Amino acid sequence: MKGNWSLQDAKNKFSQVVDEAHKCGPQIVTKRGVESVVIMSIEDYKQLTRPTTSLTDFFQKSPLHGIDLVELGGHLT
């Protein structure tokens, strides 16, 4: 089976679902016929959640880049 699993089948064949996620990509589990969760490999998850820019680039592109926040009237503690 590839791709879609009922909750009962996924529970009964969890090892197979995990193997399929590694071999074929994310596996969708349905509950009462409605897509409910996705089981995916850790590699797919890390790729999906990886930041698209570095923290340094994020701050350099900020509209506040170069502004001295203390001069704006605040006190940094």
C-alpha cells in the first residue's frame, strides 16, 4: 500500500507505514475517511522545516536594520 492509510490499517501496520514513508515519501492517515495526519521521514521533516534564510540575513533585511533602538527613547536592559 502506498500513500494513504486508514487509521486502523496504520495502527496495525505501523512499521510498514514508516518503511513506506522512508521509501516513497509522506504517508497520509485518514480517520473516518477524512485526511487526518501525515507520517514522514525525519529527512523530509527537516527539509520542510529548515529556515530559508540565516538569522543574520533575517536581521539584515529587517526594516529596523541600522536603527539604534536606544535613540528611539527605550532603555535596553
